[in-house]
Amino acid sequence: MAAIREAYALLKLFLLGRIVRRWVAPPDPPAVVRGVLPVLFVHGLYCTAGVWWGQLAFLRRSGVPNLFTLNLAPALAGIDDFAAQLAARAEEVCRAAETRQLVVVAHSMGGLVARAWIARHSGAGRLARLITIGAPHHGSRLVRWVPGRCAADMLFGGAWIARLQGDEARAAAVPTLSIFSAHDELVVPAQSARLENARNVELERLGHLELLLSPPVHRMVEAEIASARGERPSSA
């Protein structure tokens, strides 16, 4: 049953997300509220910003403004390359919203991209809050057979992960929430998503992509954004 649910999530996220991503995940929101902390969504391995359509639709129904996305490219590049793209996009987003900081919400590999940005591009000064969803913070054993430099970077126990942890020891700390599932079939071992010095929320019976379609996850993300903004969640 879990495999069927995850296959359904795959079809829904990738097929529908790719078809409608121009409308649900445009590069910039139609209207920017100046001075309100913006939120930048970072996707995972082999994905596009279109996978965020469920979360974005939920937040927009709740009236949450200033939602921005990023498409990482090329797909097989290294995570350090993606971190540089995130650094540039974060500057654009802060300029658009006229704020000094922003919130980053990252799924899967996107969590490592965000951490590399913090550690190697002085991202801590820009980041008010980091929210990761199903991120393999300590890597995953399954990427050993996956093509791409970014996949090699994510290898559990690999050199890139070790170097990131060393760089982080010298970087400023950022308030972080790590949301993950004990039944994530792609983050192996599942506890690799547990991050030291972060608030860790472990869920059950949700696959790697199901996390992006989960109403409880949507509500947690909204609550964390509201907390970073000093607001009360609209759906509370």
C-alpha cells in the first residue's frame, strides 16, 4: 500500500506539477508585499519548482504572501553549484521584498543545497528560518547508483557530506526545522534526516514524495513561516 501511495504521489507531483508549474510556481509572485519576510522554495534531485504546487496552493488559500521558487539547473550539476544559484536567487528575493532576510523551505536534496549556501556563501546572514522536508542531511545509501554529481555528493558517509559538516562547524547557526518520515524509502537510513541543533519532527507512514502532498506538513510549514514573521498561522 505504501508503494502505491508513493507511486500516486510521483504521478501527481511530476505530471501535474510539470503541466501547471507556470501557473502554480511562477518565478515570482504576482504581487510582492514590501517589508514582509519572503519565502523561497528549493526543490530536490531531478525535480523542478513544479513539485511545490500542493504546498503553494495551500499557503495561497491561507493568504500567505511573498512565495518565491527556484529551478536548479543543470540537473546533474554538483550541490555546490546549486548553492551558488540559491545564493543569487536569495539576493533577488530579498531585493524584491525589500527585506534583509528570508525563509527557505527545501525538500530532499534542497536541504543540503540550503546548508551548503549557509556554510559556504554566508547564507546565515540572509536566513531567518530554514525548513527542510525529507532532507538526507547525512546522505543516503541509495544514491550510489544514481547518475549526477549532485547524487554523488549525497552519498551517506561520503566526502562531500563530511566536508559540509566541517564547514558548518565554522558557520553561524540558523533556526532550523527538519520534517521527515520514518518510512521515507529514498532517505536511507531514515534517521539521516535528523539534524543536530535543529528541531526534528518525525512523521510516520509517509513516503519521500508524499511529504510534499501531506496536509499536516503543509500546516507545519505555514506555522513555521508565521513564527518567523512573528504572526499567527491563518489556518490555526
